[in-house]
Amino acid sequence: MGDYLQLELLEAIIEEEMFDSLRTKQQLGYYVSCGLRYTKGVPGLTFTIESSAYSPLDLQPKILDFIQSFIARIDEKMYSNFLEGMISRKCEPLKDIYADSSYLMGCLKTYLPESPGVRWDKKSLEVEYLRTQMSYDKVIATYKRVLLDNPRMVIFRTFANKHSDQVQMLELEQDAVKKESEVLDKLKAENCIKMYMW
């Protein structure tokens, strides 16, 4: 639960700052977001920019630069403000049947076979964790571990027709990635696995 909540808090912090930096200030795309994913018990973050002006080859380094540099801007005051907001949101009663069903589906989605059972009281457990065990140092350590030190990445690029010339350049890159993937498979590495789709 700790990793998931730390990433949920990081998502909230990063989402606002990423939108401000990459969408508002740099105007890189019409859609900029950071989202939390929970796939088969593994929490992670997705970073997305959709742009009609820039190609994926222009945008990918901007996202990676943002991730590398953003950690320096997370201070304890920013952490505390977002933590308080997260606790407040989790303490609010569910407002309608849609919110109820989303909450219950979230409880089911986090269930793992090795768990003792589905935790229908997930919300109160999360609030208790946030109040008693969450810390600035843990959030920064999670940021470093997940996004900086040994990131596991899947990179999807979708090219508009106006950038089709760059797709041709990627055929060479695809061969290089295939060879890199074969080497990683042989070494059974678990660090950075890249997948390019277009």
C-alpha cells in the first residue's frame, strides 16, 4: 500500500507542475498529463503529451528532462500541502453510485491472490497510512527509485502523418532496440525495457 500511496501523491504533485511547465509555459501540446497506473499489482506512472506541433522525437526528451529536474522542486512545504489535500479528499464521503462503484472496483483491482481477502475498508486504511506512516523522505526515495535510479519504461510513440519522415528513421532504431532487448533478455536484466510502437 505504501508504494501505491506514495505514487498517488507524486502523481498529484507532478500532474500540476507538468501541466504548468510543459503545457502552459512551453506549449508543447494540447494535452499534457501524468497518471497513476496499477497493473497486476504493480503501481506506476504514465506521462503523456499529445501535440499537433511537435513529433514524439521532440517530446520524449522534454518529458525525460522534466522527470530528471523536477525532484529538486519538491520541497517539504509542497509535500505537506499535497498530502493534506489528499487526506481531505479521501475523508470525503462518496457522493453518488458512480463514486461507490468506482471505489468498490478499486478495492477489487488491488486484490491479489496472496492477500487474505478483499479490503473493503481500503479508504480508511489509506487515510491511516497517510496520517501515520507517510513521510517526505519516503516520497522522495520512491521518486528516485521509480523514476531516476532504475526506471522501468515502456515508451509509446504515435506519429502524425506530417511527421511520417521520422518513422522511417526509426526503422534503424527498431533494429537497435531489438538487439538491445535480446541482450537484456540474456542478462535477465530488470532495469529499463524500451518498446517503440508507431
